[in-house]
Amino acid sequence: MPTDPTSASDSRRASASRRLVPRRDPRRQQLSLAIALGAAGVSVLLYFILRPLHTPPRPATPANLSAPARPTASATPARDEDAAKSTPTTTNPSATSPDAFPSIEQLNSPATSVRDDLILLSNVFASWQTFFPQDGNPWGDNRDITAALSGKNTRRMALIPPSHPAISPDGELLDRWGTPLLFHQLSGTAMELRSAGPDRVFYTPDDTVLTP
């Protein structure tokens, strides 16, 4: 019986296509599966290693905010009058000036005499000359000399503090009876000092004079 050429041709094509289809290798499939599982495991391991160790704190919410503490009685500011009572008052006039002459607070003190006052002032002038050796004693009347001794000079040095009770509101240096002292310039470095005394009149028997 003759063979159908069409059928034979189809058979040859089917046989050829079966030969061209590659066979699947089971070992290669297992290797691919193992690689995929290993990659997944490495990814999970890296996630746990590289994730942050500390989680950021949660933002405060009205539920976990604590109410502000109420001020106690000890935190209450003191009243003005209480603060004034607790503040010490300065009784030493020399404390108001760092350049004040030592013991200048004893000027016109009840514990000393008028001669002590004039000796103290004479020492003040001597101290002035050590700071102003080229100028000599300050010149002028009582007000001018007092201004120079209390800070109105080129060095802003107050040998007598401006707040000293012996300085009058008019800027004059007074004796212990409230009379302005008399300064008589004998020379650039010699100053005669005179107090009018208890009668407050100059050139009477109760005057006290200190001549260098």
C-alpha cells in the first residue's frame, strides 16, 4: 500500500520538534530553588541587622502630658518691703568709692576731734600729690577743691566719696559744725586748713588751724 507523502512529512516534523525541545534537568531546578531561598534568607537577615536599634520616642499627646507644677509658698517672691528689710545698708561712706582715702569715714566723726579732721585732710592732700605729682594740690575755692578731691579730675579718682556726709549739697567740704572749711594755698604743695570752730566765725579764738 503506498505511503501518504503528507502524513510522512507531518510525522517527520513532529519527530524533529520533539528532538528540539530541551529536557529539564532536575538538579538545575533544585539549584535555582536553593539560590532563591538563600537570597530571601540573606534579605531577612540584613533587615534585622540594619534596622534601627532604638525607636524614636512617641510625640507627647494631651493624655501623657503632665500638668505644670503649682508654685509653692517658698517660691513666692518676697514683697518689696521684705526685700528692703533684708538688704543691708551701707554706713561706711568710703565704700561708695574704690579710691577713697583710708579712714576718710572718720572725718567729722564724734569719736575724733576737729584737729584730727584737719590732719586727716592734710594726709588726703599728701596722697593727692602722689597721684598728681606734676600738678601739686588742687586750686580754687572750697567748692573747686572739693570737686577735685571727690572725682572731678583727670583720673576720675575720688579720694573723698561724693556721698560723704561732710560734703554739703552745694559741693563744699564742711567742718563738724557745718561751716565750709577754709583752704589757704601757701604754695603748689602746701595747703593751710582752717575750721571756724563752734562759733562758726573765722579768725576768732576758737578757730582750729593746721599749717604745714
